Amino acid sequence: MISRRDPAARKGVGEPMSVVVFIVLTVAIFALLGLVQKLVEGL
């Protein structure tokens, strides 16, 4: 599935993609923390 994008990613798109992944993970973590806080307040 991802084999088609591997060569292009290894040539030079690796760094921007890693930054995007890092941002997405950070946003996801903050979203999870927000949901947990709401659940704790609900209890």
C-alpha cells in the first residue's frame, strides 16, 4: 500500500512528513488530555 510513496519519501520528503506527524501526535495528545479532564470533571 505505502510502497509507492516510500522512494519519494526517502529522497527528501522525510523531514517535512516527520514534522507533520509530530504536530499531529501533539494535537492528538492534547485532545486526549482534554477529553480525560472532561471525563474526570464529569465523575
